[in-house]
Amino acid sequence: MSLDADAVKKIAYLARLKIDEADVPGYVNNLSNIIDLVEQMSAVDTEGVLPMSHPMDAVQRLREDKVTETNQREIFQAIAPKTEDGLYLVPQVIE
Amino acid sequence: MSYDSNWEVVIGLEIHCQLATKSKIFSGSSTAYGAEPNTQANAVDLAMPGVLPVFNKEALRLAVKFGLAVDAEIGMRSVFDRKNYFYPDSPKAYQITQMDHPIVGVGHMDIELENGETKRIGITRAHLEEDAGKSMHGAYHGMTGIDLNRAGTPLIEIVSEPDMSSAKEAVAYMRKIHSLVRYIEISDGNMQEGSFRCDANVSVRPKGQKELGTRAELKNINSFRFVEKAINIEIERQIDVIEDGGKVVQETRLYDADKNETRSMRSKEEANDYRYFPDPDLLPVVIDEAYVEAIRKELPELPEQKKQRYIKEFDLSSYDADVITSSRELADYFETVNAKCGDAKLAANWVTGELAARLNKEEIEITDSKVDAEAYAGLLLRIKDNTISGKIAKDVFEAMWQGEGSADEVIESKGLKQITDSSAIEAMVDEVIANNTNQFEELKGGKDKMMGFFVGQVMKASGGKANPGQVNQIMRKRLDA
């Protein structure tokens, strides 16, 4: 399986990446190669092998359910481009 | 319902339920409702560089508790994934959720249908995830205001099988889940505050067709009433589309309660490719049998168990038991009334009858009842000892509801005490007979229907206060004389 130019553009859009039209053929080639490599790996017999969901052979540590954070809104909002009434303001998103 | 029976409706629900933790699922920020905007949004919630999420122990416990309560498989090894999308209410540009290895697997919930039958609704899974923030449109000179206090609040998303075939069934299922999460105290279930809300997947198909129709997803419905209305209006829309020769498009739609219509949210469609992958910031969550069993021991009596107990112990009908156990608070109310008045059937009748009707009419919950369980039991005691009739009791209840005092106070002040003095009733009976001699002859002649007329007249003459049993008795005596 290999990607075409449209698929590459869609992936870029989903990741909100702006790419140069001139670079598209290069991405098509590189990404297709990666997918080919993955396909080679899926030919390997993995019967009885547990899927690896994390590279570390460890389990999640749990946190006590305690409120440990205090209000630091002023510090965080000092670096925000725009705020009002305690809200972060962003370009309008309307559904 | 206006659509005809040539159509079959298929509904599945995704219920988002906020878990009752003090802090967020991956950070130490408070989850308390109603704080000033962004005062409970710290570096982790804001996705500042270099932060690391750490999973909240209590969120895990509550999710497992839910799984056990719906008789589900528990994920002994569950994994967090990233669901990628761009929207300003989610600063990380992904939501941490669970895809392939959820904490709760296949389970089920039984609902009671209108015809009294029980229907089993399959639960596909329930997974842990974080909530997003809140966007406010309109008021900020063409910009959108973002409050991230909610971001990172722990949720379980409970996904049902497409097993419901009407809006009523969907509501019944949602109510059952709502009641359950409050029974087992994993959520406050507060719908106004968004702690409990649902998405409904709705499709229709001609009766007899095997494959499912194309579904539309109705987003973020936060009341039982709206769920029913939104689903019904969507069913009608889809049938109209198909009957007009069109095709239902798979899409997300928003229910507008003011206009009672659903609207397409096309903007989200294009980005509907979430590219899930395991979150490298979080390790697999591994639990063991001992942990699960310890939580199983904490489970209280579940609604279904309570219902069966009421049927067995108090000889209640299945319907009454179902209504009373629909919420833990209502069941507690009933038990208090029963303990004090000592007559389970009387208590059940009056809790599911007069009281439930009143709560319904005023659209309030049992916890906001203007007559508390002790006071209500006081009223039932006066029915039981024949101080008042059931009919008068309704008037007394009304007065109690209006804050005019206890049952005894109302009975006293309004002079509603039932007349049980035989001589007084005899006098009234005789007077009614004297005023209706023709009817009395008819009654004597075998026209039994006339009995009701006479009892009615005597009751009327007494202002409803005569004991109906005694009136009957005295009438019989006069007949035999």
C-alpha cells in the first residue's frame, strides 16, 4: 500500500501542518516507504505475543485523589495573547 | 408517535458520566463546580510543555465499581490512548481516553417496558477519559472565551449496544443508568451541571430489513425530556428524508430545544479522523483480582436487588417496586415512611400515587419534596387509624404541601376528623332515607345499584367525613329492618 498526494494533504490538514505543494511528492515517497516497512513487519508471525502498548515494561503509578494545585491563573494568563473576565480568548469558533 | 409501523428504529446511547472525585483525572486541580473561570486549570490542564499526567486512583476505583454494578468484564490491564482533534476547549489538541483496552468491557442493564416486560440492553464497554473545557461564544467582540476548569475532569463514557427501539426505551435506559451511578455513589448525576449527559445514535430502516440504516449522532443532550424529544424528532426527520427519496447522511447533529429540531454540525465532519494511538505519557493500568473483589464488597444493595427485596419482603407489585427503587432517595423515603407507619402497602400506594404525582407535576425531585417522609408517615397513620378517609387525606396532603402544618394540625384546624360516631352517622342515614323515599323503595325492591346512591348522599351530607364502611353497614341494617 502506498499513499497518494491527496492522502498526504489530508494528513497534513488533520495535523494542521502547512506544506509546500512542491514538497508533496517527497512526502508521498517518504511516508509510503514507512508504510511499506510497517507492512513488512505485519507479515511476521506474532501469535502469542502480547501487543506492546508502551515501550517500558512497567505499570502506571497512581496518584491519591487530593487537590494539590492552587489558583495560579494570573501567572498563566500573563503569557496568554488575550484574556477577559478570566477567560482565554481565541479566534471565534462557531459550530 | 406520528410515524407508522412500517419503520423500525435503532438507537444506541453513549452516556458521559462525571466521576465524583475531588481532583482531576490526571492532575491535582480541583473538580468543584462553579469556580471562577480558569482558577482550577493548572499547567497539566493547560498542556504546558514538559508536564506529565498522573492517573487518579479514585477515578479508577469508581470506574471499576460501575463495571461490577453492570455485571461487566473488568479490564485487568487497560490502556490510555490519545484521540486527536483541534478545538480550543482542549489545549493538548488531543483527549486522553481509552480505545482498545477499556477499563470496563461487556455488561448489561435491564429496563422495564411499558407493557411490564423486561428488556436487556447490552453495554458494549465503558472507558475512562477526560472532559474538555467550556467555550463561550458571542460576548467577546468576535472572539470565543475559553474556561478550562472542566478540562481534565474524569468521566466514564458508557457505550450501549444499539438495542433500543424507541425514544421511550432510550429514556428508560438512561434513567436506569442515572439511578445506578447515584446508588453506587460514583457520580452526583447532576444534569444541569453537565455531570451526566448523552449522545444518541439514531437510525431507521424499513421493517424487515436486515442491515442497519445510516445513523446520525445527536450530541450532548442533558435532560431526559430532551433525549426523548430529540430522538423522536430525529426519527421523523430521517423517515421524511427516505420517504422523499433521499438518503440519510452519517453526521453529527445538534438538538435545538427551543425550535425542537436537530441541526447538522457539518464543521466537525471533515476532521472526523481521530488517529488514536496509545498515550506514551501513561503506562498500562494493571489491577488484580484482590483489588476488584475489595471493590465488589463495597457495592451497596443495587436497584434491581432492592426491587426484588421489596417484592418479597413487602409484597409490593413489580411496578410499584420498580418506581420506588428508581432512585435511592425515593427508596429511602419509602423506607422511612414504612418504618413509621408500619404498613408497606399503604406506604407504597401513597408514595407512588399522590406524592409521585405531585413531584411530577412540579417537576421536582423527592429530595425537594415539601412534605418529608416523617410528616408523610404521620398522614398515613391517620388513614390507618380511621381518623380520616383516603379521600380527605388528599386534601390534608394538599394543605401540608402548602405548608399549613403536620397532618394532625391540618385535621384539627380544618375539622376534618372522620365521623365514626355511629349515632351521628345513623342520624344522617335516616335523614337521607327520609328525603329519598322513592329511591329507598327501589333499593328495597332489589335495585342494588341504589346502594351507591345512598352511600354517596350520606358521604356528601357529612362533607366526606363519614366513615364509608360504617355508612354501608348502617344502610344494610336499615334495609334488613
